[in-house]
Amino acid sequence: MEKHKILGILEKEVVVALGCTEPVAIALAAATAKSHAKGEIKELCLKASGNIIKNAKSVGIPGMNSYGLDFAAAIGAVAGDPARKLEVLEGVGHEDELLALKLIEEGKVISLQADTPKRLYIEAVIKTDMQTARVVISENHSNITLIEVDDEVIYQGGCENIGIQSEEDELIALTIDEIYEWVLSTEISSLSLIKKSIELNRIIGMEGLSGEYGLKVGKTIKRNVQMGILSDDIATAAMSLAAAGSDARMAGSTLPVMANTGSGNQGIAVTLPVVAAAEKLKVPEEKMIRAVALSHLITIHIKSKFGRLSALCGVTAAGMGASAAIVYLLDGQLHQIKAAIQNTIGNVSGMICDGAKAGCAMKVSTCSNVAVQSALLALNDQEIKSTDGFIHDDVEKSIESFCKLGNEGTRHTDELILKLMMEK
């Protein structure tokens, strides 16, 4: 693949996002609908696929005390800026929150599960005293596929069934070998986006370590290191910083993050374990940037086959990328990078996703620890063999099996998880 195409993939899949992506996507749909419907809101109806409901039901929204499907739609409608895409809620304040809550209290907002086979589907219909607007987002958190005003289609497009922003032929051509070669040979000046992902995500990681967010997973790990209960090593550093970033993000921090393939938590889990390890090892900045680029690209490669949403936790894919990057930081070779990915697949492939919430920080911590463990085993030339589970001799085939598990093998599990969540 030509070098500029790999850079193009990074630019499409590594983007800034404010807030957990599912409620933000709901807010974007509602904000877009309101921008096409003049007048006072009389009714706001949200329909969303099960996976969207699962990930938007309990997670915090930046700068807000309120949360939930109704609130995400309402705050988007009353205060969101659709031109800002996944930063639609930037600058939203307390007065906006009160307006959104008033809309809900007046019974003007309803949320329903959409009757659709799509895993990522959001439909927002706003009726005002003057107009009715309907907006559909599908397959991608910012992929608007339909805008109707008073039953007239004014926009129909987007990228149906893309699952990911990059062109399919570009992604098919991507391999671990090619990613590794590109990361080693590309000019460091072309990796400014990767440097920005390190800077943004490190800031929210440090915010999580200093503040009181969610379950305080990262902060608790750090405190136990200071108390001498946990050792001050690469694994705990990776777990602490990455989990702290997730703590803050899931609790509604107003800080933006650099997302990977549509997920802020994946962006955090791709970057921060690698950054923590690099800082612990005191490697040069250029090496850290290249390592994080490797982590981003391997995760994109896996997620392009895995899909945006699944019954399996997407952070597991980020752990695979981070593990490969940690091998690189420790001067490992390509075959050891592949072994680290194999080891991570064999370890965390069964981790389910039961929605976006404070507890996601624990899963980020787990996958960060696994990333370090898998890397160290690989550096010692220890690799899960093809006789075990669904692991193949070829890492690319192992990735395909993992992604089939996420896409084909867990559909009933996905439905059951949502049912259990809604029965509470």
C-alpha cells in the first residue's frame, strides 16, 4: 500500500471526540433535526438500536449531572451544534441542562428501541409548532444518512454499511507487516496527529488521576502503588493512567479525547498504556510516537473486521494494538509483535460489552495489564500455539477468527445482555 494511504486511514479513524460516543451521536442526530425544524419543540422522539441504547443508557455526558437516552437527545436538541460533529456538545452549560430537563419533565421526549438489524442506528424526529424534521444516523457515529423535513427528503447519502470511515479496499490491503514497515519508515513529521492523540489523551488520564471520577479505578491503583501494596512497574503504570482516562471520560469530563474507530475509550486504551510504558522506560519521544502510531493502526486493522459495535468489548482490540506497541518500545521484532497480538487474543477475547458506564474503566485497566503481560511473554518468545482455542499459526487468521466471534457468534448474547439491562 502507498504510504499516503495509510496516513489517510489514520486521519479518518483517529478523530477528536467530546464525551462517550453513543450519547454524543444521539445528541448529534437531535441537534441536526432541530437545525432543520424552526419553532418551539413540541415532541422529540428518539429511536435507537440495542447497541446504542446499551452504550448510552448509563454513561455520563460532558459537564452534565444528568444522563440517559432522553437527556442525550434533549440536550442535543436544545443546545447542540451539529456543525461540530462528535464535538456537538462543546460549550454546553448548566442553563442548557435545565432547558433539556424541562423538555423531559413536560413529557415531550420519548425513547424507543428501533426495529432494525443494524447495530448502530439512531433516528431523531422533532416536531415543532412549525415543522417536523427526521434525521437518521447509521453504521458510523457521525454518518448522517437521511434528513427529512415535513416528509420531504432534503438529504440522503452518508456511507451505508461502512462500519468504519476508510475505504474498504484500503483496509483489505492493510496487514500487520505493512503497518510495521510503515511505522518504522514514515517521517516523524507526518505523525503530528499521533502526537496530538498522546497529548489529548494524556491530559484526560492525568485529570482522572487527580479528580474524583466514576469508580476511581486509575486513582485507586496509583494510591495503592504509593502505599506499597502494588509495585511501581510498567503494568501498574499502564493500568493506572489508562483506567484514569476512562474514569474521567465515562463520568462526563468536559475534556476531549482522541478516539480510535469511533470510540473514545478505545482511543484511550490504544494510547495511554503505551504512553505510560514509554515514560516508565524513558524512551525518546520519537519512539513513543511511533509506538502509539503502531497501536492505533493495528487496532484500526482489527476493528475494520470486527465492526463498530458488538457484544464483545471493543477495548480488547485496543489491548492488542497496545501490546504490539509495548513490544516495539522494548525493542522487540516483528515476529514478537505478532506473538503479543496472538497472546492478547487468547486472553481477553471473551470479554463482553454490557454498555458504556463507569465500570468500563475496569475493563480498560484489565486490557492494559494484559497488553503488558502479552508483550513480555512475546519478548520471551512465548506465544499461544495454534493447538489452543481458535488461535492460528498466522496472526491475520487469528484476528479474523476473533472478529467472526464478535460479529457472528454473539448476536444472541448481545440481545440477552440488553434484555438483562432493561429488566433492572
